[in-house]
Amino acid sequence: MHWVAVLAFLCERAFAAGDETPPFLGMVTVGLLLTALTYIVFVPTRGLIRILLRLVRLT
């Protein structure tokens, strides 16, 4: 889970710099945040969706 620490560091740097942050760095930070959130939300639900599909097929 070291990527979470890297992500937190980037976010902290981006918010601390404020207007001095280059737009590219801000875009990369937002992209990493969205990727992490998608991963955190999607991976557990993927297993649940598979289980639900199996249950639906059995009935």
C-alpha cells in the first residue's frame, strides 16, 4: 500500500503549493486520485457482482 502514501504526498504538495502548482501536476494528481478511488471501489464490488451473477444463474 505504499502507493497510498505517494498519493497522499502528491496531494499534500499540490494543495500546499496552491497557485504555484503547474496545471500538469494538478491533472496528474487528480488522475491518480480518480484511479485510486476507482480501484478501491471497483475491485471489491467486482467480486460481489460475480457472486450475484452466479446466484442469478442458479435460480
